[in-house]
Amino acid sequence: MCLNDILRDITQRVGRPNPPRPEPGVQQHPQQHYVNYHQQNPIIVPSTGPTFAPSHNTVYSNNNGSGQTAQGPQSFPPDRPTQRPSSSFTWGNLVTTDKRPSPLFARLLDAIFNFADRNHWPQNTEGLEPSKYAFLHEEMGYPLQGNPSKLYLQLATENHFPTPEATRNEALTILYRTFGFRFSIGQGEIPVLSRQGFHSAMLLDTLVDPTGQLSRFNHILSRRHAGILDPETNMPFPLASIPRASFPMGADQQKLLDQRNANSRFNAEFREYMAQLQGMQQQVHFATMNAMTPGYWIYGPYGRYEYHSTGGLNW
């Protein structure tokens, strides 16, 4: 994978296919549909290896800094009664005229955040660690180019970086900072996106790509309806589909410009980090080769000892 290709606009979005429909003539309770689909499509936490941070060695796995690994299958919330669609419930306009999430939209974002926090290890941390954030992007139907946590881990792995998770963590740290998404640094130098940061990221995607984002919200609502619980009622939302009229009709031009500027800052800072990382790798390579190469030290004309090789590894 070419680094220049990776550094293109990471906010390109496409949808994902809908979950399988029940067989004709078979009535299926919405909750049973959710349970059956989960059984047919188990969610697997990727197993990751030891991690290295540039400043010091740190071993951790699955982004919690403890060195432990996730145990057992993913645990989804127990069955809850699914609310019947109410004639009085409407999604309404989910983005206000001043480009903020409506109260109902904020509740939906909280419900999705809580779903990910409950169902991906480490659980109930009130934050989105890198693997949890990647899981949430997949649940919403984001493509690889729109899933930065997964994207940069894959980039580092395919390019044989010695510490792929550290590279991924640094990329996310730069991304959150340049886009202004609130986050914290957890144990093991792991960037953890906060609830407010998640709200900001989802609102930005909604303003620059309302049609694509509508598809993603409906994707997770249809697949995980029984698990997306309205924090106000602790029940699923009455309607599992958001109408097109609830989102802006087109992209917000000012937000598009803001996004392009943030992308430029991110790309510049990430390229600088990559250059430093590659320089460190080159130094390690030279040091290793020198250690393996026979030679001798002599006192040079500039008042210091100089190392003279005797022909490399061909002895």
C-alpha cells in the first residue's frame, strides 16, 4: 500500500450492504432478528501483538495498556422489549440551524457510543480506545478509508513497521488534535476519544456527507436496534429508520473547507512523524550492520577515533 494513497482524504464514505432479510412468509420479531443476525455474524476482537512506543518499550494488547487480552466472545446486551412505533414519535430535524445536534440526535449519538462501550473490550471505560473506535466504524458501515484506527494499523502492518500499534496510536493522536476532537491519552500512550469527541466527529461527518451518514446511522439502527438504547428511556428508539428529511439536504460548504484545512494539517504532521520514524529505523539498521561487521578503530586526524570496516559481512 502506497503511503501517498493512504494520506488522501480519509473522510471518503461509502455504505455497507443491509443485513439479510427473513424468509418470505416468516414473521420475525425485531428483537429476534437482531439476535439471529448476531449469531450468524459473530463479532471478533482482533488479536494484536506486543506494542512499542517510540520513547520507551511498552507491552499492551487490545489498547487498554494492561498487557491482557480479551477473554470470551463479545457480550451483547440482554433482550429488551422493543418499543412499538409510536404515531407521535418523529425524528424531526436532527441538525439545528446553528449546525448543532438536536437533543434527539445527541441522545442517538450517546446510545451508539454506549453500545460500543458496552460491547467491545475493554468494556465500560467511558471512552473509545482505538480498537473500540474501529469496531464502531465497522458497525456503522464505514469503509476502510473512513475507519482511521483500522486504516493506520493496516498501513503500519503491511509496511512491516516494527511497532504497528504505536504508529496507529500516533496517527490517531495527530488526527484528534488537528480536527479538534476531544480525547485523552491513556495508559500505554493510547489515544482515547471522549464522548464529546465522538459527538464532534459524527456531527462533522453528517455536515459534510449527510446522505452517506444517514445510510450509516440507519445501518447500525437496523442491525442493532435492540442494543441501541435511548438513554432517556433505556429502551430502543421507537423507529429503526431515519427519514432523509431529518438530515441536511446537502454538504455544508464551510465545514467542507474546514475539513480540507484540517486534513492538510494532519497530512503534514503525519508525514513528518513518518519521516522521523523511518529515520529511526535507518539508524537501527546501520547500528545493527556495524555490530555485525568486523573492523577496527583508529585515532583519526580530527582528534577522535574512527571505525574502519574490513569488508562487510563477506568474511
